Amino acid sequence: MEQIRETEIVLEICPTSNLLTKALENEDALRDTFRAFNEHEVPFTIATDGPEMMRTHLRDEFELLLRIGALDEERLSEANRRGHEVSFVPAQPMLQRA
């Protein structure tokens, strides 16, 4: 975790995918993982792996993390903000319609 933090790698975490694929055994393991990231100041964002396959959306991921006590509102906001900051998609102003 130290190396991830020092090299400024931002992890993209897909909670539901981690549970459905058994990468993490259960919600307790998911909560412990996020707590470890926070404790070691590992930067992360929250995402979904194929919402159509995992049957989840970003708001569902946020609700899951809040429900199990993995993150609080402040940490969720930080992760969401970070996701926008590190995105490979450049920020562009909305096109105005005539």
C-alpha cells in the first residue's frame, strides 16, 4: 500500500463486482478493505464493472458502501471528486443548443 500511495496510483474499485466474483469474500471483507485503504491513505475511486452485467449503478455502489459502514459521506464525496480529477476524459463545457 505504501508503494501505491508513493507512486500516486489511484485504484478504481468496483464493490459489487468484487463481491460477485468472490475477489472479496463478503461485505465484511469489503468494509475492511476500504478501511485499510483509508488507514494507509491509498487513493481510490468508486466505479462499476459493466452495470448491465453486474446489475448495479454508481449510486447503488455508494449506497452499499454507506450501508455496510465501509465509507462515510465525506469519504464517498472525496472518492467521487477524485474520480473526476483522474479521469482520462478531458473536461469539456456542455454544448449549447440553438
